[in-house]
Amino acid sequence: MPERQRADVRRNHARILAVAEEEVAAHGAAASLEQIARRTGVGSATVRRHFPTRRALLEAVSRKRIEALSARARDLTGQGDGRSALLEWLDDVVAYAASARGLAAALSYEADPLHENACSAALEEAATPLLHRAARDGAVAADVTVQDLITLIVGIVLATEHHPDPAAEAARLFRLAVAGLSPQT
């Protein structure tokens, strides 16, 4: 009987996650946990058992994208010059976060340092070599952290999520932040 329960639990988890992905895609980080439970055909307590917090749900929904971004950072490490490699990866993060509703919220850092953000932690681990290389090349200030860059991207994506073309506007504002406000001479 325990084997069957574990299989049922796994099936419930997979069904809840699939519905959650659809709901987050449609409604962003504010997707209703109760609606997810209704659509899945389970009680809201079951949803909360699998995903005890909204952040846990958003992290699970974003896991594949985070893994893809982490792999991309690893692929870019050692390619081209440090600045270009870092900016190419950051452009990918902006594009993903602007197009995948809920991802920016999953990446945002909580004020409570006791609750680690698994999504951001994975990106920090993958991107740190890119950032260190860019800093060694003199393309980025030595005190800039991956957390700084993720926070900047989250702010831009959240500020542009209701724009008619959020991805294009987020990319434009990110480029502005990278270039600075002064005209190039």
C-alpha cells in the first residue's frame, strides 16, 4: 500500500505542477492556489502540502527555465570576452524573465536571509564565473555581485510587465542600465 501512496503522491505532484504552470503563465505570480487546487481536482491543503509557500510554487514552476539559464551561463564561461559573455547571459535572463510570467517574482530576493531563494541561488552559482571573468577583464566593477544584477533585472521586468511589449521594453531598459545615461562619445 505505501508504494501505491507514493505513486499517488507523485502523480498529484505532477498534476498540480502542470496546472500551476498554466495558471502562472496566465496570471503571473498572483496565480490563485485555490484555482490550481480546483483545476487539479484536489483540495487546497494538498496543494499546500506539495508547495507550502507561493515562492515554493513559483520556484517549481520556474525550475526548467532556471536550469536552462544555468546551463547557458556554464556554456558561455570561457567564450568570447568577459563583458560580451556576461551581457549575452544577462540578455537571456531578461528575455526569460520578461516572457515567463512569475519568473521575476521567483527570482526576487526576500528581506529575510533565512529563506534561501533556490532559483536565484542556482543562477548565482552558474553566473559567478562569468561575472568574475568580466570583473578581471575590467568590464565590470569589482564590487558588483550576481545578486545585484538579478535584482536589477527583476526590477526592470516587474516595472515593464504591463507594457504592450514587456520583453522589448525590459530589454531596452536593461540596455539603458548597462550603457548608462550619458551619451556615448
